[in-house]
Amino acid sequence: MTTTMPASPANPNVDWYFEKKGPWKEAYAKLRTIALQSGLDEDLKWGHPCYTLSGKNVFLMHGFKDYCALLFHKGALLKDAAELLVQQTENVQAARQLRFTDVQEVVKKERTIKAYIREAIEVEKAGVKVPMKTTTEFNMPEEFLNTLKQMPAVKKAFYALTPGRQRGYLLHFSSAKQAKTREARIEKNIERILEGKGIDD
């Protein structure tokens, strides 16, 4: 038998997100009600409402041009019984989205949303981690490999970066289809690598 957690209070520091005008205002309001009923703490992270368990991120809310979504941080571990979870891009390893195009869809899927949230909470309580690919498993473009061979300082600085920052650069470089574009991206970011910064720092 599933026990229901007491609802959490809304965090006033997050109110502005739900008060701003936009196509997802009604959907966000309904999703917030559902999220708070889960008993998770409401916080603001990366500029978005984020719902946490003992300080650990369980899911956040965000919106795009064509949809708004709940992003489950360990969504790859959920059973996805209703087959609704979306992997944003092939390079996203752990997170999965539950997408909505209007408030009516949120209302219609409320029971399903709550079931996914309950499962995500159980995954977090269990302390299960998503097995992540190592940096060596990511494709390293030939152009960047040549750069590392020709510029030892860049090679040293690159491998001194955190694995996450290394992966960020590799994904950014390899996503360009043309060699010229890859070379331009590498050239543009050499200074950042030497300064020990990630692609988004």
C-alpha cells in the first residue's frame, strides 16, 4: 500500500516563476499543485522550480516553444509504464522528460504524473545512481585530437577539467556536421579550456 506524503508549502522564492506571463502559465500552476502534493521541497535551481528530497534533485519544471515538461533527474531509471518519458537528445544520459502541450493534458494525466513522481521519489530514497558513460566512451572528433597532439598545453588543460566539462566540450565539438564548423568551435574554445572553464561556465 502506497503511503501519501503530506503536502509541502509553496516556496515564496519560486512564486515569480508561476506569476510570469507565458503560454504555460496554467499548466505550470497545475503541475505545481501536483508537485507540492508529493511532499517534496520546492526550490529554485537553474532558474526553474526544482523539487527535492533531503536536498537531492528529483525533478524540475521547464518550458520550451512547443511544450512544457517535468524533467526527472534519474528518469532513465524509471519503469516508464505509460511509455511517456522522452530523452531530449541522444547525449542526455540520466534525465527524462514528461511533456505537456496544455493544461488539459496535465489534468487528464494527473494520476499518471503522480505515479511517476512517486516512483522517482522511491528511486531517490533507494540511492540508486544512473550508470554514466565515461569520457573515453564519448566520440572525440579527429580535429580536436589533432589539436591536443599539436598543443600539449591544451591537452594538459583539457584532461585537468572535470569529466563533465570534458564531455561538454566533446559533445559540442562532435555535434557539428562539417569539419570547418568543428575546427571553428575548437578554435573558439581553446582559451576557455586553458583557463580551466567548461563550455557553459
